[in-house]
Amino acid sequence: MIDQKPGKAINADGLARRMRTIKSEYERFCDELGGPADIGIPLKWPRAALAPYCREYSSNTILPVLLKFQPDKSCARRHWPWAAFAISHYVFEQKERSKYTDEPGPKEVEALLSQIAQAAGKLSSGLHRLEDLSQRLGDPATPLRRAHIGWLDAMVSQAAAGFLADDVNESGEDLLTIDCGKRAFFTRLTEVATGAEMARSRVDRALLGRDRGQTAPGLSTFVFRCCAIWRSLTGRKPSANKVTRRSGEGEDPDFVVFIQELAKIGQAPVPSRNQVASSLRVMRTRN
């Protein structure tokens, strides 16, 4: 609540100006230390790009973890924005990727491409049949039947040409435009069917294969980002080997503890040493 003297109204513009002059924790940090450390992760305008993550995770939340591995407080503070960035993205990716329960295997991708080719062919066949039915000779026993089929075909033809309407346009000039558009649509359907079949024949099953149960969703990217932070923060190589433990606490290596502590801050799944080791192996294989 803002104190207000009797008889004086609050100057909203003045209040807004005063609020804009109050710097955030991240802005004060940038003024003091010159901004985040350069850890080798390319970001356009890193100072501005990292600001939202620092609002999400304050330095008071992250700094105690960083200081466990880097006693120089200024150095640790310069890595706070990057840690906040890594945590936020891990939380988001973990939640988002956990929704991907229907990722197809090689056979399913091939079947999907076949389905697309067949669907394009069936649609083209159906449109041609409706057109053929509309152009048959009239039946004296049901004089309005052929005219109605022709009207239905005209409605669909308009949509196929890109002119969806709730009535048939019978203008001569427009009918020519619609017919040209419909023929072009037939051509595209043929090309879609052919393209889908070509794609199916070029499916690389090795590229579509997935390692099941290797890591938690989003963990590999989180480990990659933590590797860059760790190298810059400590000057040490990221490792999941037990011989790299220096902290004297627990049984896991320092780098694994570092990742686990950051994951806890985001209340995200905490990876095991084996999961971190698996992610590191994948990174080294790709490099």
C-alpha cells in the first residue's frame, strides 16, 4: 500500500517512472561485474537473453551450489545466469518431451508415408469420380438427379481451387478460373502421392532408431549445457567417473553432484550417475 497525503492524488505517471528506474538483480549484477561469463554457448545478445531466466531463478537460489565448486564468489556469480538458463530449459524440455509418448519407429514412419500417398491418391480418385458422375447424360426418370450432382461437384471444385463458398458461382469467367485451379489441385495431389512414395523408399531406419530408457527426457541437452558451465566455472573436464570426486561428500563425482543440485533447484527429475555418464557418451559419440 502506498502512503498518500490527504488531498493529493497519486501521480500514476510519476510512479511508473520511479518503478522503471528500479533495477533488477540481474541489471545490478551486469553493472557490477560486466555481465555473464563467456562459456562458449552462442546466444544473440546474451545479456538481454539471459535476463528472464535470472528473474525465474535468483542468485540466492543458485549461488550456494556454484560456490561448492568455485570459491571465488565473483566468478561463481558470473555463471549464475547460465545456470538459471540451463535449469529453466531442462524443466521446460522435461515437461514437453514427456508428452511425446507416440514417437514412431521406422516401421511406423514408413506406414505414415504410405498412408499419405494412398490418401492423396484416394482423394484424387474421389474428385475425378464425382466429376465424371456430374458429366453423364441425364436420366429422364429422375430429371433433377444429374443437375444436383453437378451442383455438388461445383461446390467441391470451388473448394479444391481455393474458393470455398456456401453457394455455387456460375459466372463464366469464374468457372474457368475454378476449373484451372481444380486441375492444378489434381496435379499437386499426384505430386504429393509421388513425393510420399519417394520419401518412403528413402527412409533410413538407422537414423530413425531410438535408444529406449537411456536418459530422462531433456537430460542430454541439460548435460551439454552443464558441461559448458562446468568447464568455465571450475576449469575441469566434465566426468561421471568416481575418481573425479574432490568434494568428499557422497559417492558421486563432483560433476554429477553439480548437475543433480541444479536439477533439484528446478524441481526436475534428478539424474543418476549412470544417466549422466550415458549422456556424456552420446555427446562424445556425436562429436
